[in-house]
Amino acid sequence: MESEARLGAVAHAGTQTAAIKPRTRPRTELAGYAFVAPYLIFWVLFLFAPVVYGFWISFHEWDIIGEPKWVGLQNYLDALTTPEFWNYMRNTILFAVLSVPALTVLGLAFALLVNQRSAKTMTTIARLAFFAPYVIMVTAMGTLWRWIFDTNFGVINYYIGLLGFNRIGWLSDKNIAMVSVVIATTWWLVGYGMVIFLAALQDIPEELYEAGKLDGANTPQLFWHITLPAVRPAAVFVIISSMVGALRVFGQPYQITGGGPEGVTQSVVMYIYLEGFQFFHLGYASAVAYLLFVVTLIFTVVQLKLLRRSPAA
């Protein structure tokens, strides 16, 4: 009788627990929704809604004044048949082709340099020195490098003159102006890639290197067969993020060269800015923005597939 009573009590308690759970779960879910609501509201109002509205505007002709006029795909067709769009797209792709390898290779090189277990004080100082430029605002960075590259008073040309060479028009020569922007961008952003690679390097077990040394592997072999495969996911992330940032470049050429000389450093985003906020062709500017989005998406997908299929995978 006692055992039956106990079983009955347990069954009754289980029934009560089952009855309580449906009542407490909605409260927990509501609390979760309440915590994420501020972010969701911010995301909808300032990201999702403008993206959708901009896509809608891209099918209209609108100069802020008056009502938007539906033109269908005309803005996209105008952009694709306009030489200026392709010139700016070529400049942007050139900037990406030059800057992404530099950011990736130098980021890995600096990470290897500061990943030394000996001389911790020096490596800490080096990490700070390499990463410090990343926290500088683009306006300050642009102003700094505009003075450094100045033809008459820049520090680079000053030392070039001391060596007996002619001064170089870093910002006035259309053949090297883009290289100047890439140099400044690399100095500014390389610390970001360094941090990503450094985190990947510190996750490599030391036992792998010890085993490699016991097998007679030298330093290049250790790097090629252990370090490089281990940092591969970090490299993929750095390459993709750097490519996306390069295709959206605006602040560096705007601050350093103003898009000159002769428009060779003008990017697609600068073109969007000019069309949208100076000439008030908002529909056309929105169409160019979505064309840039498509190009960025294509580059990202192609890079992901190529990096995954490479032999080092």
C-alpha cells in the first residue's frame, strides 16, 4: 500500500510539473524577445527598411523634390551603358586586386613576427604598434598620408631628395596615385588581419612543431605543412572581409586624393555619392549601389569556392 501511495504521489507531482511547464515557457520566451527587441527595432529601422526602400527607389527617377517616377530597369540599363560607371568599377577592382594580397600577406607576416614566446615585452610593444593605426579615424588617416605623400613638403620626397633622386608625384601622377592609396590603406588596416592571424597561430598546438622537428623538418617545411594549413580558415576570413571592404572603399581615396588625378582613384562608392548627394539622382545612385552589391556577391562566392577547392584545403 505504501509503494502504491508513493507511486501515486510521484505521478501527481509529475502531472503538476507538466502542467506548470506550459505556463512558464511563454514567460521565458517573452523575456528573450524583450531582450532582443531593441536590437531588432534598430536593425529594422536603420538597416532592413533603408535597404528595401533603396531597392524600390532604384526603379524610379527621383531628385528628392516631388514624387518618385517609375522607370523600371532604366536606371540599371543607364548605369551599365555609361562609361563612367565602368571606369569607376575598374578603379575599384584595381584597388581590391592591389590591397587584398598586401593586407593578407603582411597581416600573416606581422602575426608571425609578434607570435614569439620569448621577449614578451617587445612582442607586446610590436603588437600595439602594428594594431594602433587601425583605431584611427579615416579622416585623420587620410590627412596624415596626404601630408606624407605631398610632392613638395612630404617626408617621403624629403628623404628621396636626400638620396639624390627626383621627387615623385605620389598624388599627382595618375600612374602611381592608386598605389599611394593602397600603401596608406595597408598601413591603416593591416593590424586587423594581424590580430585574426595571431589568434589562429596561438591555437596551433606546440606539439605539432615538436613532432615536425623530430621528423627532421626545417623552418620552411614547418611553415608550409603545419602553420599554413592551420591558419587557412583565418586566411579565408581575412581575404573575404578585405575584398568586401575594398569593393566598398570610399574614405581613403576621398580623403587622400579626392578621386584624382583625372579620376583614376575614384571608386564606385564615390560615384554613388556624387550622383546621389551632389546631383540628386537618387534612383540612379541606388541602382549603381545594387549593381555594386551584385559584383561584391559574385567576387565573394567565387573566392569561397576557389579557396575551398585549393590543394591546401
